[in-house]
Amino acid sequence: MTFFFYKNVIINVLIEMIGDFMILLADVFNGFNSLLQNAILLFGLGFLFAAASFDTKINKLARQILIGITIGGISLLIMRNPWVLEEGLIFDTRTVLLSVTGMFFGGVTTSVAVVIALVYRINLGGSGIYSGVATIIVSALIGINWHFIRHIFKKIPFYIEYYILGLVVHIFTLACFLLIPWPQAFDVIEATALPYLVLFPILTMLLAVVVHHQKTRLTIERSLKNQKVLLQASIDSAQKMEIFAVDKNYNYLSFNRFHEVSIRKFYDSKIYLNTSFLDVITNETIKDRLIKSIEKAFDGNSFQITLEVEDNPGSYLEETFSPIYEDGKVIGATVFIQDITLRKQYENEILALSYKDALTGLNNRRKHQEQLSKLTNP
């Protein structure tokens, strides 16, 4: 009887322990599930934010405020889907968002987002109100001031730096939980230490990498846009020279204003980027001559030729052809065409004067010697 009694007691204790463990596991799972949903929301909105360039025509301050309002709205959506430990104690990924915002967007934008988050958190109230307010302010301040210490991490990959940022932010975040009434504060820190020290630094790193690549892409796009504007302005400044580039299918890659006007004048055609150059030039003689020269450029040759225009005797052009390279391969050609008729006339006049005696206007010795040379060496 004694054996069966103790056996039943042990079984009951084990069942009770397993039950308590399952309840604890369920609580942890529910907590992590809420945080996981919160993280998914964070990154869904993060990628949405990254897709927006905010490259507006408004002034810098207004743009900073607009971005701050947007991020503040994102923080509200995050805070409306928290992990609720108990009434008044809510946990979410606002610290991830605000620290990354502070690092990348500076004081004005972050301050606007912080004010929006603070108003909402204070309105929620509860025993965690002071720690909640502190986490918002501390995470934002660390992000804003991160540039003062980031030079320490110049020699490490940027994503490792962002992980360190996340770790530092959430160590301080856990310290803010000490503002919760004691001894409850220690229970809260114990319950949240794992996600805040393991999951949240990784989330910070990932979100920072997303924004890092987005800002890099925007910087490159702006640089390319500025270069394109400068290049177009440069080639348009050539008032008497046609400049254009074609790919290996003879589609326009670029052209200046003078070339566009010339095509409209001589061929009554409007050209656009990717318009086929072969469809524009209707004079077959000129087309064949240009194709041969461009094909020579496609073979990697740069050269210049001077010629008399086929359909306009007495007019002369100077044409320069060069290949366009990308990764060592020819992908197209540039063409510079300048009307040199006046220059040719001046050259002919100077040449004619060089054969005349200035006083009598008769052929000089040089002219007679050349004529004599032609007669003796037919």
C-alpha cells in the first residue's frame, strides 16, 4: 500500500510539474508569437518605408517633418500590436524603429516620431508608463548620437556595427524597466531579457541594413541624375555640332538639342530615346556612309573624317566616331558631326592666296613649280 501511495504522489507531482511547464511554455510562446507578429509588422512597414524615396520638391525641414510623421505613424501601428505581459505592461519593437530612425534621419525627424510615440504611450497609462516613456526617449537618443561613437567601428562591417547598436540600445532598454515598481521590475526584466538581448539586436541590424541600402541606392540615383543633367547640359551647349550615341542595334542612347533640331529640319522626324537611328535617316547614301563608319566604331576604332555632303555640294562635315565600352565590351558608339563649310572656305581662300603674288595677282613661283611638277610627273 505504501509503495502504491508514494507512486501515486510522485505521478501527481510529475503531472502537476508538466502542467505548470506547459502553461509556462504557452505563456512564453504567446509572448514570442506577439513579438514575432510585431516584428513582421515592423519589417512590412520598414520595407514599405524603404520603397518610398521621399524625394520631394519641398524644403529640407518640411521633408524631415514629413518623414518623422510617417515613422511616428509606423510606431503607432507597432505599439497597437504589443506583447502584453500584464495590464499596463506592454512590449514591442518601437525601440528598434526609433533607434534606427535616430541613426539615419537625425534629430528633427526622430523628434517628431518620438513625440507621436510618447503621446500614444502616455495615453495608454499603466504601471509601465514611466519605463515605456524612458525606452522611447533612450532608444531615440542613442540612435541620434550614434554618429559620435560609430568611428570606433570603421574597420568592421556595417551590419556588425548595426548589431552592436541594437545590443547597446536594448541593454539600456532593459535598464529602463527598473522604473517599474519593485520587485515587479525584476520579474519583467527576467521575462523579457531573452527577446531583448537576442531577438531585438538582430531585428535592429536587419532593419538598419534595409534602410542603409535604400539610402545608398537613393544617393547613387541622385548622383546619376545630376551627372545626366550635367552631361545633357554640356552636349546641348554645342550649338553647331550634332552629338548623339547609339547602341549596337542603332537605337538612340542620347542626343543633343542641335541633333534633334537637325533631324526635324532635314528629315521631318521627331526622335526619342530608343528611336531607331536607321528609321530616321531616309537618304540611303548618307545612311550607308554613316552605317559603315559606326560599324567601324563598333569594332573598337576611334577616327575622324572630313567629307562633302552628298546631297548638298559645297557643304562640308567633320565627323568623329568613337566606341562606347562597358565592362571591356563595346555596347555602342558616339558620333560628333560638325559643319565646317565656312572653315573649308577659309582654308580654300588661304590656299588660293598662297599661290598668288600679292602685288600683281598673278600665279607665284610656288604655283608654277607645282604645275611644272604635274607636267613632268603625270
